[in-house]
Amino acid sequence: MKSKIPTPKFEISNRLVSPLEIDMWNIKGNYADGAWHKLIHVCAKDWAAKKRFAGTATIWSSVMPSANFETYTNACYVAAFGMAGFMNQLETTLSGHISSHVRRSGEMQVERGSWRPYLHLEQGKIWIISDDVEWVESE
């Protein structure tokens, strides 16, 4: 049985960040139909293992319209707080698999409500949302 925790205290900041922008609907091949999410999960696990990360961090996401790819589309924007160096590693990882469908976005502010917690790192584990009040350990 997977470990569970109540809704954690998420890491977030008022500072402007340059999130990654993923053209999620036009990806073809192995990472189509949402399979690109696996790349983010694997990258987060690798980053945490290499850093022997024992703190708290949160990766946030938001789906918004974008005109930054070949066609006007909806893109998934991803930003991380409490994970120094992670966004560069994630950009390298995603670019290696879905290069024409990922780019660094312009600066913006991550705000609760329009952004949602995507993954959370705490207790040396990576957590994903299970329901409104519980998070389960990621596989």
C-alpha cells in the first residue's frame, strides 16, 4: 500500500519565474497523449536522488493558451520552488525527448488558484495528489 500524507504546506514564492511551456497536444510518438508526464516524474526522482534531497519543494503546473509553438494551442506550464537547478535539468530532459514541444516561457508569477500543485517533495519522497485532502507517494 502506498504511503499517504495530508495536504502538505506547498513551496511557492511571489517572485517572477520563467516556467517551462509544454505544447502538450501536439506531441507525437512515445510521449503523446500525456505520456510526457512520465518524463517530469522521472526527472524529479533523479534530481531528488542525486541531491539526496530531504527538504520540501513543490512543482506547480497550469494549462493556459499559447501562441509560442507552430499553432495556437493550450500549453502546460511547469515551475518549481525549493529545487535549485531542477528547472534546468527538466528543460534538458524534456528537450532531449520532445524538443520542438518545450520551451522556456517568459517571466510570470505562479499564483494559487490559476496554478495547481503538480508534485510535492517531502520526507525524502515524491508525492502526487490523490484527492482534495491526501497525497500519495509517487511510484
